[in-house]
Amino acid sequence: MKTFKRHLFLLLFIFLAGNALAQSGRVILARIDSVLNAPKDMVATENMMLIDKDGSQKVRKIKIYQKGSEKRLVRFLSPADVRGVGFLRLTKDRLYLYLPAFRRVRRIASSVKNENFMGTDFTYEDMSQGEYGKDYAAKSVRATAKQYILKLVPRPGADVSYGKLVLTADKSNNVVRKVEYYSPAGTLQKILKIDGVKKIDGYWFGTRMEMQTVKSGHRTRLEMSKIQFDRGLKAGFFSERNLKRAE
């Protein structure tokens, strides 16, 4: 009888501990999403570097407009061979690409969301990521002295290509500092690192990020040269028509 009670107590403890971790994971992930999407809108100019394994680089300049967690418009400003190329996200499932050479807007099919965007290490799916908590649930949480480390798994029915994300965020401000992307088979595919964290106009933000594809060693580095928040961007700005306009 005593053995049975000990086993019952142990099972109850494991259940309650697991439930508490799941709840704390949800709370932490909600705070992370809240910080990511705190500004009403954002306009940023960024320098983009595509870096091969041997160190050779291609440099581009882009401008990003974002409103809330849903709407996003990206325009390439230079060099000449990519100037005018644009990407538009209206919702997670409504993505568009504009190529000036063809003078038309193309809707991005769900079947190609895991393809790389314009030679970068970011896929269309990465470009369309809004709130992590909409697609992923925190399966486990562990903490170091200064950071939380969350293992995220896809929610049932979520239209994502990754089998797992391991996300690291600072405890002090809930800013994401690192994301590891794993295939459904469990292979580490990519690593995103974020630094240059600053408080700008009351918002915590990482001003530098780098995505690396593990297999090829190729990297895409983004460095912000200018950023503005709460400019009053209208929802109508994010349209197929506006996607075609050059800066």
C-alpha cells in the first residue's frame, strides 16, 4: 500500500510539474510575442549581406514596412539587379512577390514557402513569421542565469515546415536572441542569432541579425541603419498596387 501511494504521489508530482512548465512556457512565449509586436508599426532601412562559406559577400539594401504582426512589405533598394523587387505579407497565407522584370505580382503558393527568398537564408515561411505562439506551443522550458530556452513544437494543424524550434530569449526584456530551426526528422537546419539589442523609442529591439544555413555554411546578415516606430502607416499601404512602386 505504501509503495502504491509513493508511486501515485510521484505520478501526481510529475503531472503537476509538467503542467506548471507548460503554463510557464505559454506565459513566456506570450511575453516574447508581445515584445516582438509591441510597436503599432515600423519602418526600417537595412543593409543585407549574403556571405558564402569562403567569406565572399554580396551587399544589398532593403527597406521594411510593418504594421502589427500581420502586415509586412519589403523592398530592395540596391544594387541595380534587384532594385524594385518587393515582398508583401498580408496574412500568413497571403504572400506576394513582385519582380520588376516581369512587371507583375505573383502570389506565393503554400507549396514553395520553404524555398529561400531571393538567395538569402530566409525562406518565405521565415519572412511570413508573425507571432510564434500562433503556430507553435512551448513543450519545455529551461532557464540559465540570464535567459530562457524554450523548445517549441508545431500546434496541431499548423502549416509550418519545421519540426521544432529552440528559442532563446533574455529574461530582462524578453527579446529573442537565438532560434534554432529543426526539420521534422530532427536535423538542425538553420540558426538565427540576434544582437545589438537596444531600447528605441520605448521598444526593445535587436538591430543586427544573422541567419546561417548549417549544411552549406551560407549566412545572411542584416544590420539596421535607420528605424522608426509608430509612423501611422495605414492598412491600405500594404497592397499589391503599392508593392509595385519604386522608392
